Amino acid sequence: MAIPANDALATRADSRSWLPLPLDVVILFAGLLGLYGMTVYRLLQDDSGGLWSQGEHSHGPIMLTLSLWLLFNRWREQSEAGELALKGQGWAWPVMALGMALFACGRALGIIYFEVGSFIPMLASVVLLIGGTPLLMKLKFPVFFAIFMIPLPGFLLDPISHFIKLRISIVVSELLWAFNYPITHTGVVINIGPYQLLVADACAGMRTLFMLEAMGIFYLNVFRHSSWVRNVGLALLIVPISFVANMIRVLFLTLITFHFGDEAGQGFLHGFAGIVLFTSAMFLMMGIDTLLRVVSRRFDSSASPKAVA
């Protein structure tokens, strides 16, 4: 006796219920991760080629982990919601060809930006191959979010980084001068007491700002507020929040160096300042989100029509 199509799909899903995702999806992702295993290994090496082991690019593994975690959860949500119509699966092959071309050029020519960046079209091609364009549209944010793991070339970001570092140096110097600290600055070099501090890219450059922007976008997508006031407000305020968080980190390191010496400022507490950066950024974001929630409730209540007696 023939088994109806719906029953066959249910039987197929039940037979794989021990897996968080269908077996074919797991196999395709295992192949994809296997292809990029050597790339990830090279990025994590403690040498000039290991960009992810350097402070300026150390957010790469975090961004990759968040992207895969979000992809995993959104895929499960879609599986529980039901099957999508399979359309546009043919696009998987040209997208995969683009990814392979970027990967081959990056590996052959030693252009790490191409090699790492090829992961995005390759990931999109796997999604297209399994669920077509409807599934890709459902999972577009996790696929897009992987772009934040790509190491950014210096020639694009150095001019912007210098501008940001200069502004932060000015703000920190003016703020501490107002509290009677013996502080001046020359460009991005802060002079406080007998010490000099260089505001480097790892402390307050565009790469750090880029990382905080990614965290803000991730926060927006995970919480998925229904109020457009909160979504638009947070999206517009991500840049100033990131700037303030970077300023707090530089301020923290400057005070540590002045009160406890250069060794303390460049030792363990320098690494701890990175935690201060993330913590201050998240608290600022949650605090502003709370204020926007109050504003959005008042806005929504004033915009809603009054009940007719």
C-alpha cells in the first residue's frame, strides 16, 4: 500500500528525531565546516597570519559562533513551523560557484579576506540547496551576520579609525582635565602625569566599533521588538552607544595607568578593559532599550484610537 506524501515526510522526520536537524542538513554543514577547517586553524595561529588571535580581529570567532547559533535556532523554528515550498533551488549552484571561486582565489593568492568571505556564499548555497529561496529568506539574517567575522583590511578602516581615536582622545582628555587630572593629548597620544598612552585600534578603532555594531544588530534581531519606535531608535543609537563604550574603555585604562602604573595598565587590567567595553556597551543598550520601551508604550497608547462609549 502506498504511503501518502505527508505521512512519508512525518515518518522521515520521526526516524531522525534524535538529530536536532535533518541528517542531510547535518552532512552538508559538516562538509562545509570541513572545507573551512584549515582556514579557521590558520586564523587562530599565534603568528602574523593568525588574524583572529590578534586583538584587532579577535571578535571573528565570536561572530562566527553567534551566526551559527542563530542559524541553528532559526532553522529549528522553521522546521517546527512547517515545510516551505521549494523554489529557486537552481540558484544554489551559481552561488556555490561564486563561493568556490572566492575560496580558490583567496587560498591560491593568500588573500585571507576572499578566503573567509567565501564562507557566506557557500553557506547561502547550502541553504538554497536544501530549502530554496523561501528558506534563504527565512534565514537571511544569520547568513548575513557572518559578514562580521571577516577580517577587515586596514586601507579601508585606518582613516576612519584615526578619526574615531582622535575624538575619543579629546573627550577623555577634556573630561579628566575637568576633574583636575594632569592630562593633555597630542593627536591620539594621551599624556597623563609621567605616562603616555597610545589610543590604538584594538582599544578604540573602527574594528572595535565594527564589533560593537555587530553586537547591537544581533541584540535587535534576537529580541525582535514589535514596536517600530524601539527598533528604529536602537538602530540609530547603536553608533553613539559604541562610541561611548569605547570612550569608557580608554577612560578606564587611563585612570588605571595614572593610579597604578604602566605595568597595571598594560597587564591583566588591559585585557579586563575589554570586558568593561562589552559590559558598558550592553548596559547602555539595555538602558536605552528600557527608555525606548516606555516611550513606545506612550506613543502607541496615544496613537491608538480611543474607545467610543
